[in-house]
Amino acid sequence: MNERMGRNIEIKARIADLQRVLTKAADIADEGPFELHQDDTFFRCEIGRLKLRVLSESSGELIFYQRSDQPGPKESSYSIYATSSPQMLRDVLASAYGQVGSVRKHRTLFLAGRTRVHLDRVEGLGDFLELEVVLREGETVEAGVREAHSLMEQLGVRPDQFVARAYIDLLIASD
């Protein structure tokens, strides 16, 4: 199947010591680390966010997601469509909708149970930790929030480090 949809609880935090958090993430992870280089192009979108993630010349993902801009854990619903022609799709979307900007990052991914732990080095912004607790169908938001808080505590991340906005918004605000 080329498309997947889902819900998760996301939490993002700015981190000062990437290596310290990476070591802790490795200790709690079931799988990883996986090293990824991602180039995300964002397009104008009336509701939510629409981005094309280029992973390589022949691999990409068109991702539409909706979530609130608030610090701490928040629900996100998303749809992902895989493509083998990311450059062509980027050109079509840029022509149709207009490009908002791009985010380039090096991501170290760990899997801890059902949670994706991302350690991101974002060009122009610095180092971040993102958690995505994947919710099961019918599962409450509260269950995912509890899990996100527990993982943040295990990783040594405090609430005053939480970031409310998407990387693209932070980059635009810094210009």
C-alpha cells in the first residue's frame, strides 16, 4: 500500500546536549539508531500543513498533517503517500500551491515500543528531540500523552524545553 493514515501524540523539545539525549534514547530503544537525511518542502495549505519529504532521488513522501501549535504533547492526524518521483511531485505542487519554505535536517531515529524517537539536527535552528507516540484505533489521547510525558522524563527533558511550533514556522520567524 502506498498510503497510510494515522494519529499520534507529538511532543517537541529543544535540546542543548544531543549526545546525552542520544545515549539515553539508545538505552530505552528497541530498535535503532537509523540515520536519515531529510529535505522537507512545505506548500501553501488552507488547513493543516502539506510537505514533501525527499529521502533520495527516487524516494519521497507527501505528508499532510493537522495539529495545534502548543507546547507539550498534542494530537496529530496525518496522511502519508509514498512517491518514487519526489522532484517531479515537488515541481507540480510548487506550481499548483506555491512553496512556503524548506527544512533540512539530519535525523537519528530510534523506536521505543510504539514511539518514534527523533533526534534532529535542523539546519539554521539547532538540535531537537521529537517523540511520536502512535495511537491505536480508538485509543484515547490521554493514554498517548501519559506515555509521551513518561518518555520525556526518562530522556531528561523538562517542560521548559518544549517547543510549540513546527520547524518551518521557527525558520520563517528567524528570517
